[in-house]
Amino acid sequence: ATVDAKSNIVKIPPYIVEEAVRSAPSTILLAARDPRKDYILESNRVGFVNFGEGVNVIDPVTRQYRRSNKQDVANAAKLSDYLSEMDISYRAVVAQDFPGPVQALHNAEAIFPNTSKHFFIGADGVRNARKLIAMAAAVAGGRGQLRERPLISFNVCPTSLLKLIPECTDVVIEAARAGIPVNIISMALAGATSPVTLEGTLVTHNAEVLSAIILSQLACKGAPCIYGCSTTIMDMRHTTAPVGSPELGMISAAVARMAQYYNLPSFVAGG
């Protein structure tokens, strides 16, 4: 790749992109603590998962609208574990009763004992990623067992427009070396952090996700990674990110087709 140290811009030749796409696996095992709940990401197979990361909840007892806490993380994991419609668990809310830098660790501590399914979690940096891998290895029975049957996947997000920051890159590299799947989720906002047209946003979205996949494959060829998307539009009137907008569904459908073109597993947001 051509690296400009002054501008921090990296230009990646086409052959590196193509080689990385070829080496990334088209089928990924998302192992569960209960092997009967293993899920295989592969072509033309659709599974469902709850989304996250919510910061407020309606208390099921008091009906009060409040900030989420660690017990809510545990309760949400237990609920998604019970629902047969959910193939995978996803940390639905965040343990805000603990400091931000260690919330990911408390999220995992709440989720592990409350789901027998594979779960996705954000690491929020390489230090937490290493600790989460150690936690998962303890549950799996060792590092070798975890590599063979990865019980967790990391969510990482490129920063639109066209940036990879250390909180993303370092986790991608650490996960690749440990055999942990990485869900690379661009969260571009058309009209704000990416072009206002959906076509233009898909172009930048594709570049962001592919760049992280390339990094994963350069760190460890054959490392499992998922072509992800939570890209939507910017509501210009209210300056919000409407996740339930029709445009999000259109972008998600296009991203799924792009992933099929590259023969990669995909993860897309729903309305």
C-alpha cells in the first residue's frame, strides 16, 4: 500500500483488495456455549439477532424511563437466549452503572452466564479486547478451544468518512490473531458523514468495510470477518439518525447484495 505519513492517507492497490476478499472465509462458525445453538453464517441463509446498544430502558416493574444498568444487560441477554427467533445474542443495552472505559467488560460479565448462544459485543479498544478474549477462553476451556469454537464476535466501526481509528484497527488485528470473528459495521449517515445520495454512500461504505477486512487478512490470512452495515440517512429537519427509515432498508438490501458479490457473510440493520 502507498502510505502518506503526513496526511495519514493509505492508498491500497486493487490486487491487495482482491487477495484479501479471496482469503476471507465465506462461511463462519458462530459457536455457542450450547453446541445445539451454534449458528453458521453462509450464503443464502438468513438469521436474526436483536440490536444494540441502547442507553435507556423502560423499567419493567416501575415503568420508569431510565438509564440502563448491568442488571438490564443480564436481563436482555436472558430474554434473547429464551427467544427461539433470535439465532444470536447481542448486547442490547449498556452497563452505565460502571465507568465507560470498562463497560465492555461488565457487559460481557453480565452476558456470559445469561445466554447459551453466541453473542456480539463491542470491545471499545484493544486492552478490553484482550481481556474479553481471556474471559471467553476461560469459558471455552482454553485459547485453543476458543479458536476452534469462538463463543463471541467483536463489533468494530470504521469512522465515516473513510477513517480507521485505533479503537477499530487494533481490535481487528487482535481478533484476527485470536481467531475471533469481527463484525465490521459502517454507520455512515447519508447527507452528513457520507454523500447525500444512497449510491454515493454505498461507495464510501464499501471502501470503509473493505479496508478493515484487508487489515484483518493482512494480520492473519483467513481470519473470520463479517461485512456489516448500520448505515442510514441523516434526518435534515431533526438532525437525527432514523434507523427505521425506508432508506436504511434500501441500503441494507444493497449491502447484503454487495456481500454476496464478494462471497462474504453479511450483517445488516433492520427497520
